[in-house]
Amino acid sequence: MAAFSIGADAAGTAPDAPAAHIDGLLASGVHPRLRWGRFADFQNQLRALYLAQGSRPLWLDGGRPVKQSAAVLECLRMADDQGLNSSDYDIELLGGWLEKLNDGRAAGAEEAAQFEVAMSLALMRYGSNLALGRVSPRAADFALEVAPKRLDLPALVQRLARGSRPCDAIAELEPKLPLYRNLKAALPRYRGLAENYDVSALAFPPKLSPGDRHKEVPALRKRLSALGFLPQESSSKDPEAYAGDLVEAVERFQERHGLAPDGVIGKGTLAALNVSPAARLRQIRLGLERLRWLPERFDGPFILVNIPSFHLYGYGEDPERPEVSMNVVVGQSSGGHNTPVFHSDMTYVVFRPYWNLPRAITVKEMLPGILRDPGYLARHNLELVPSFGNGSQVYEPSLESLEMLSAGSLKLRQRPGPKNALGLVKFAFPNNDNIYLHSTPSVNLFQRARRDFSHGCIRVQDPVGLAEFVLKRQDEAWSLERIEEAMNGAQSRTVTLKQPLPVYIYYSTVLAAPDGSVEFFEDIYGLDRVLEQLLDKGLPYPS
């Protein structure tokens, strides 16, 4: 810890007013004693704070800490309980400094200014990180263009310096989303597990099936008990037998970790069993960080698609529980087909849609087959058009039209019908990547545990249920029968939504439910690693 000079300044004079030193420190943009000394990202807010104060201290009176200084430091110690790092806010440094200032003589002007700015800067950093997140979504490959949250940091610091319950004021900055609250509730448990857990790796053969025996089975039972999937008092007459309640516990574990719940311990299940609670705790912290990027509140219904869990949730009036919930297929994790993370508003639904093939798919996947066999077009219900408009002219297959397709002057689209790649309904929300939700004739893929098979768009398991959720708020009645009639009718039909419906294509490798259960998923696109590397760099975080 740095040494502190208490009392008279270097010239031996009595302590003078710290105002000039505060102004000089703020002008420099660098604090000489903090772990993360540079504060250009908060320089303007600090200037506004002390301009309103006439450069008078908030945290010291006559060179000694006011009572509120100790109170707000106790609030800063809550940072770890909120998924942040208390070390970012120099808690230990400030705590020791406060103690010395209380026990010794009054601080001189220069030191008073340094303590003053350090306290206000720590609170601004904490308040901003808690409300908005540490890293900007864009820096972490999230194109989340949500309405900016209103956060007046100078007013916050003044409120904390004068209020009777500063910790309550700080807690108000946290996201109000149930998703956040549920996940935050899991923090204490996993912090405890990270401190008291046998991290030695389990070693099983490539496949352990129910009824098998193995010497590691007792260690497996112990691990699942520690993780809460088995009662602590659980035991077996045959300790090395993999059977009974232990198999059921493994199935529950598999369900919570995005794995097929078959009770068979293969490569994927074993890898998940060997992930330490410390690593799971990091996932929870990253999940909380990303939830801070979402809006302060959702006024009305919205759709959330979480890519790593391959799942869609449609929330209505109750933000605690979704009205619809279904499996989805997302973009492949290889070949540049990742489903992007972004927000947009759904504006229309198309029943019996055409599939307008992107140029890349036309050239790489369709054109070779068409050139080998012109009958390929008819078998796959494909047609050649100069543009994707509904009234566009359709060209007959010929050597000339295929040359035009190769050159790009003609386009390829698939006619509506049960075999159309988009299925019988498409849910559209404008975005730069031309991503949308749609049904699919390839329904067998929804039964797989890992479902990244598309070129980027998102296939939904229950298109009728989703259409009902989307259209139930329209002026005209859209019953299930009417939806199915539109999906199976003779014509393509577009329904413009009366009220745009927010859609969040999201990415979190951890989710928590109101009952306290926590689900973990594989980081299929490596975005946890991207965010963790940004956070590891320390302050100032990318904005």
C-alpha cells in the first residue's frame, strides 16, 4: 500500500484549500495513486461534479473524512456480489487511506484533493459499470442498438455524498430484469463452490452407460451431490455401480448443461462434469455483464433468442415467465455462418414465403448442381428471376438464362410450399445481415442437443405457436385455425404488424430460472472468450 503523508504539506505550511489541487488533478486526467490511474473516460463528468461544487470537497471536511465516506466505501465492497470486481474501484487502497486519515492528522491540500477525486472516481466507475456494463456491446461483437440508459453520474455522486442510505441508491442502478435478478441470485452459491470444491478431474472410459461399473463412480456421486443434483446423504449399496438415482442425477445434469439427457457419460458430459465452479462463476459474471446491455425495462411483449441454448422465448405481460418457449436452429459455428447478435423490431409476417437465395448460397451450393442437371431447378421448386419482387418475370431454364444466373444478372428463388427452405411462415425484422425467423421442413434437427446448422437465419420449432404469439395483438383476430389456413393456403400473404415487436438475438452461455436452477451452455462462437479478454485488460474498458 502506498504511504500517505498526513498533516502539513512539504513546505511545512498549514493545510490550504484543496480546490486548486482538485482542478489540477482533473485537468491532468491521471490519478497518481490508483491502480488504474488514467480516467479520461470520466474526466468530463468529474469536472461537472466539482464545477457544481465550486471545487469544494464532498468527502472531507477540514482535511478529515466525513461520516459518509466510510458509508459509501462499504457500498463499494458490494461490487463482487454484483458480478463486478471490487479491485477495479481501489477498495483496499481507499479503505486504508480512510483509516489513516481518521487516525492521523488532517490531510494537506494536495492529499485531500487526491483522496477526494479518488472517492468520486471510484463511485462513478462503479455506478457506470453496474448500470451500463464495463465493456460496450459493440466492442464484444454485440450489435445491440438499444435506447441509451439515462445515468447522471455527477448527480449520483452528490446523492451518495448526502443521502442517508447510499447502498440503496447504488442498488437502484442494477438492471430490473428478472433474467438479471435470477442469475445474480446464483452468484453466492457458485462463489462458495469455487472456494470449497474438489477440482480433480473425473476419469471415465469413452462411454459409461447405466448399469456399468467403475472405480470413479463414488467420486461422481460426491461431485453431483456438491453441485446439488443429488442429496448430500445419497449413497449406494454398490458404490462403484453406475445405476439408480445416480443415473437420474446425471440426466438432470445433462439437461442443465445443454446435453442430450440420456444418462450416458460420453465425451461431452465428462467435459461438462470436469468444468470447475470457478469457471462457472466466470460464466455467471459474463452473463450479468451482458444483461446490463439490455434495456432498463421492457414495455410490452418482446422476443429473446439465446444462441448458445438454441432457444426462443416470447414474453408478454409477465416478464418473469415466457408465453412461448421453443427450440431453434441457429447459424453454424464454422464457415462464417454465425448468427449475429443484435436487436431489431419485427414489422411483418409472411405466410407461404418465397425463399430469396443469397448470392453466396446460389454460387457455392446451388449453381454447380444446376449446371450439371437443369432438372435440378424443377425438383427443388427453384425459379430464375431478375429481381425478388412478387411480380417479377420468371425465366425459363436455358443456356442463356443459366449464364445470366452465373453472371449475377438473374437471381434464384424457391417457390412457396411445404418443401420451401423457409417452411410455411417467415417472421421479418429489418437488419443489415438479412436475418429472420422462419419455419422449416427439416424438423428432425430440433431433437438434437446442439443445433447450429443454418446459414445464419433462425429456424423455429413451433411456427404456429410463434405466429399466434406475434399476431394475437393485431386488430383482426388471428386464431390458430386462421394461422394454419394462411400457412396452407394457395397464395403468399404478408401481414404488417400494427405494433412493431422487439426481437433480441442474444448470446449468453448461462441462464437462471426463478426457481434457482442454473443452465450452462457451450460457448459455440467463442464470444465468452472475447469478452473475458476485454475485461482482463482492465480499465479503461472499451467504450
